[in-house]
Amino acid sequence: MADDRVVELQKFPKKERIRKLERIHAHISRLSRALARVDEDRDPRRALDLQRQLWKLETKRYGVIRDVVINAAREIIKLAREHQAAVVVDAVEEESYRELKEGGGEKKHLLDGLGQLKRRSGTAFHM
């Protein structure tokens, strides 16, 4: 900000990271539907293979979310230090957060990093 107006607008996270998360989410959704259709008693190997693929993708998704959160927190702290600004970290009401998470779909997975971001930005000054 300069002269009480926004000079530069930063966007967190980068669009390509969001697209990657959307692709991973779509793939997880397809695998979940396929796993629901598989009869584990008749085809246990296929069910186990799908479960492993799901676990691998979910781990990958959390890794991407973690990377986005770390970079966003780092950038927020860097900007605050540059401009000698305070960072206010507000808590999300548990009830409204739970309602958003229960909605399902992509939004649910994008919310996974919210708690991480709050923790990282709140503790960054205490290093």
C-alpha cells in the first residue's frame, strides 16, 4: 500500500497449483467411485490396487497443499516485515468450518490447508 491505496496485489496460491489440486481431486473422485463399484470379495487384488492408488494421490494432494501453505505463509511474513505491518490471524468458527468441510467436493480439499496456514503464520514470528 502507498498513500492509503493498494499498489500491488499478490495472489496466493499460484493458479497452476490450484489447477494441479483440481486435477488430483478429480482423479481421487474417479478412483473413489471405481473402488465403490469393486466387489472386494470377488476381486480383492483390484480393490487393494485402487486403495493404494487413492492413498498415493491423497498423500500427493496433502503435499501440494502443504507446499502452497508454506509459500503463502512465507510470503505473508516477508511482506509484513518489508512494510512493518502487523499480521492478524483470526480463528475460523468451528461450526462454520465444519459446515464448509461437509459440503464436499473441491472446496473441502482446498480448505485442508486453512488450519496449516493459520498455525504457520501465527508461529512464524516466534522463530
